[in-house]
Amino acid sequence: MKKESFTAFDAADYLKTEEDIAAYLVAASEDGDPKVLVSAMGDVIRARNVSQIARDAGLTREGIYKAFSPEGNPSFSTVVKVARALDLGLSFRAGRAKGKGPATARRAKKAVGSGATRRSASKTSPRAKA
């Protein structure tokens, strides 16, 4: 009987096209856990030329490996630099965060339209002088 052998799964081996990479990162970002997104970015980095990414990001290869390792915790600045080096953009959209209900969105909306905005408007309005 022939003994079966297995190799470790590495997502980087399957990230061949820009569409694959984009879909993978979108799925990772929707998880809600920042470590999942950082890990996915590490997979994308390994799928590409790490040395070139390091040069383009103004970082060291070792620094990138460390930041995007399972124990890594890259700064937002590092994430942005690496995203740019990968020719990726970051974007944010309104919506419900994982575990957050509509009440959170209503509170955020109220906060945007309250307080300092109304007070500063009343100081410049003609009625405020009367």
C-alpha cells in the first residue's frame, strides 16, 4: 500500500491574478478581525516579490516578514505603504460593523450632525447677534 503525503496549504500559491488577490483581501476584510486581514496581506506579499515590495514601500524585507507574520501587528502606516507597493487602494464604506446594530449607525449619524456644528453655525448666523 502506497503511503500518502500531504503538503501544507499556502494561500499564496493560489493568488495568481489581480482579481484573485482583490477577492481574497475583500473576503478577509469582511471577517471583522484585523489579524485575518493582516494574515491575508502576508499571503499576498508572499505571492508577489517580497524584495520589490519592500523597496517600493521603503521598508526592509525582514520588517515586512515580521509585520505580516502570524505574530505581527503592523502599524496602519505600514499597511498603507505595503498596499501602495502592491498597487492596491484602501477604501472605507458606510455600513454595519460586525456585531453592531443599526442603533450604532444612528448614534454615529447624530454625533456627526450635533454639537460643534450647530454651535459654530449659531455664532456666525445673524440671529445669534440679536
